[in-house]
Amino acid sequence: MSQNQSNNGTLVAVDGVGKVFHRGAEDIHVLAGLSLQVPNGQFLALMGPSGSGKTTLLNLIGGLDRPTTGSVQVGGERIDELSDRQLAHWRARHVGFIFQLYNLMPGLNAERNVELPLLLTHLSKAGRAEHVRTALAIVGLTHRAKHYPRTLSGGEQQRVGIARAIVTDPTLLLCDEPTGDLDRKAGDEILDLLQALNREHGKTIIMVTHDPHASARAARTLHLDKGQLRGEEEK
Amino acid sequence: MKFLPLLWSNLKRRKLRTLLTLLSILVAFMLFGFIAAIKQALVGGLAIAGADRLIVRHKVSLIISLPGSYQQTIDKIPGVAGSAHETWFGGIYQDPRNFFPQTAVVPEEILAAYPEIVLSPQQKQAWLNTRTGAVAGRKTAQRFGWKIGDKIPITTAIWTKADGSQLWEFDLVGIFDGREKAVDTTALMFRYDYFDEGRRYDKGHVGWYIIRVRDPSQAVAISKRIDDEFANSPAETKTEPEGAFAQSFAKQIGNIGLIAQGILGAVFFTILLVAGNTVAQSVRERTGELGVLKAIGFTNVQVLGQVLAEACALSVLGGVLGLGLSWLIISRGDPTGGLLPMYYFPAKDLLTGLGISLALGVAAGILPALQAMRLRVADALRRM
């Protein structure tokens, strides 16, 4: 990813993307000819009402879905042209996902959850343990490593989710309403953490939110409505 | 190996459901073990039946005896290497429930006919020297605590002695073993001359003949020659290979193999549905989690493998436990007290059971695994 992004400073380039879902005989146009660029190292917030296409756009950028029209380049690579298998490998190497409901495996403790993406690498057990320790230290949860999700608070579970997202040291972090299920205090802590990851660790972050308080932490905010970009704020 | 914690965490997700499924698989494989042992006990003789041995019996029924004079005629038939005869005694030792086979034989002949019977040269010599001598199989000797030198009293309602008594006494002069596990070592064999002299009627007759042929490929032709020889006589014969004889003996209680296959087929089909339902439910419940795995980079094939591995782990664990338990119980011996002398769990059936447990896992898991493989990530994540 590094060669292309260093040439022009753009990490994500979405060009004329459209996405149509089929529900029975009905076609639902979620995104329509949307284009945007995200520079490397930016903290971007995507805002908009429900159904505006925020999560769909995030899924396209993260290679979880494919556009109906247009192209998605990340780090200079056309990810919409990759096969399912290539896309899975690409996600494992380059993207970390953070979900609103944390999406942890209930039967695995915190460190096992964080370790999951590393199972797809060739790291030894000791190597994986080292990476897990580092990731848990960054999110401040070293002392809760052996705890299962049900024994952790919402904020702590989201920290585990963040540790899992960063454990492979991806370039891009994609967050879908990361504070949507948390109270204000816990939400602020998560946002502090995301800001630190952006500023201190150079992670490019794209965060979907409908909370202005959360989007205020981002360097740039894009407003979506009915599948199109309606406005932009930059700090 | 590194995926084991993930696999284990999914299995213990619904502990009660996993436990109940495991128990149903365990019970099915225990049943498999018992049926395999019973089948072995009933038709095990087929496996060790010598290809070069023929059995000559009365054409009408096995229970009708044949003249002892037939032996000389049979021995002269081209292709016959040797012969022996046995006569069923059907006696009772202490209690009618203490069943074990007893036959009257000529020692040298029977030992030549059945080289799989292992008797030490000293004990063989003692048998030849002792007119009232008998040899017992290891299993029966152990069962009743017999030692060489013991007197074995056996009563019989079939063979009354010349003095009217039904009690026969034999001197135990030897204990024989089998050259392989499938050899029946429950029999008691005693000398025909002592028996024939002592019985009141049917003197000079024998139960059936065991014929050794020089060339097994000529067995059918020799059988025909023997039967032709005694055609139109008062005691016509029916000659057949030992395997067929053992099979017809077993078939008196039905086609064991078919019955066993029928029962096991029904049991395993039911278990397939139970295990398949468990895996399918498990996959349905964690659609979102499977979506997360795909999102973080697991390929479709890896997700398929994960679900299949869970199904196989459940099935193989249940299979190993079930087979192991049945093996332990079967190893304690014949539960009928002697009716099933070769009651044991054959190693080949144990391996077959393990193979079936793996196949059951694949069959139960393949549809849910394919379903999980085809999940679209974005759709799956919405169901979290």
C-alpha cells in the first residue's frame, strides 16, 4: 500500500461509486455516483441520517461489499476488482474494523479476541502473544486480558474491539458508530483513544457516526444524504 | 492447532445442547460397538473358517448322525488330505446356564484338522494316553477355574450311558489356546473312543465330518464327489465349505449382517439429523460472528473449515467416547454366560467406527458449513 499512498498522499479514492440493493422486484439505490478522497493519516467522520448510505460506503471502502458502479482504490489498489479470497487477505493485512456493538466472540477472553486476526498470519505463538500485549497496552486493558466479554463494561469491550482492530498494525481503521452504544463518558474515552491512534500512531480513520459530538473529534467531516455527499467541514 | 481455542469456544457456547448431542452420538457409537461384538460372536466363525476345510453332515439335518464307517470312504476320495469327526454332546456343567460347547473327537485327527488350536506337546501326549482325558479352551477353563488334573462332571440328557446314568466324568489333561483372537476357546473336547464305548445307543455314529482338501479350488468338486458317494444311502450327506456351514449355522437366527446394518443405518441416520440440526442451529445463532471473522480476514474456505471442524470434533469426540465405553464393557466378557463365545470388539470394527464418526461429522456439518461459507459479510454483520 505504501508506494502509491506516498506518491500522492491519498489513501482512499472512491470514484463515481453507486450501490444498488435488490429487494424482491424493487431496486434500492443506496449510493449514487459518489466520489471522495481520503488522504493518508486523516481522521474522517461520515455523518448523515439513517439510510443515507454511511455504512454502505464504509463497507465498500473496507472491502466488505462491492460497488454496483464506480471504483474503490485503497493505497492505489482497485479493491473492487479483487476476488473474494484476495479481498479477505487484503482486509487481514490492511484494515481494522471497529463496530458499534463491539462484535466480540463471547466464548473467548479479551486476549483471545484480540489475537483472532493474528491467527491468519505466520506469527509464532510467542509472537502473537507479544502483539496482543502491545495492543492491549495501547488501549489500557492489560489488566483485563483474561476477562470474558460478559464481565467487561461496554467501554472496555469497545477497547478490546479497538485492540483487535489495531493488533495487525493496519493502515486504515474503519469505525461504524464506535460510540453509538456507549454513555457519554465511555464514548469520550473511546474517541480519545481513536484520536491518539490517529495522531500518535498515524492511523487513517474513517468513522461513521450520527453524533456531532463524535464527529467534532475528526479533522474532516463529510455529510451524506440519500446516497450523495451534501457537505464538508474541515478543521 | 492455533484455531483450537476458537473451535472449543464455539462448542461450549451452548453447553447443554452440545452435551446432549454428544450423548446421543456417544450412545449411537456404544450401540455400534455392542452390535459389532454380537455380530462377531454370531458370525465370527466365518472369518476363521479354513478355505481348505469342508463339513460333511447329514443331508436332512445337522442333528442326525452319520455312520462312522463313512470316514474310510471319504479318505479314499481323490483330493481329500485328511478327515476328522465331531459329535455334539450337549451336556450341562453344574447349571443349565453354564453353556459351552462339548464334542467327542479323535485327538490326532481334530488337532490336524484345526491347526489354529494350540495345545502343548506334553498335554497332547497326556490326552493320547488318557482314555477319559479332555481338553478345554482357555476361556472356559478360566470361567470355571479349572486346572489340569481336575475331574469335570457333566450330565447330558442326550447321551445316556450303558448303565443308565447320565453323568459323565472327564479328566482335564490340557488347556488349549487359539492361534488368533477369533478362534473359539470355549469348547471342551474329549475322546470319541471313551464316549462311543460308554453310550447306550447310536454307537459307531458321528455328528459330522471335517474334511481337509489338498487344493481349495477343488473344494466344490470334492464336495460333489462326497455327496455322490453317499447318494441313495440311508444317510445321505450334504457337504459344504466350512464358511458356508458356519454361515448356515448363524442364519438359524436370521441374517445377522443385514439386521445389524439395518439397526445401525437407522440409528446413524437419526444421529446425522440430530448432529446436523445442532450444527445448523449453532451457525444460525452466530451468523454475525461469522461475519466478523470474514471481516477481519478469514476466507470463505477458512470459515467453511471452521464449521466443518466443529461438526467433526463433536462427532469424533462422541464416537471415541462411545466406542471406548463399549470396548470397556465388552472387554468384561460374554454377558450371556457362554452363548456368545467369540464376543469381543474386533479391531477392524473399532477403526470402522472411528471412520464413521468422522464421516458423520462431515455429513452433519457440510450443509451448515456451505451456508456459512456463502454468507455475504455485510449481510452477516447486520445480524450481529
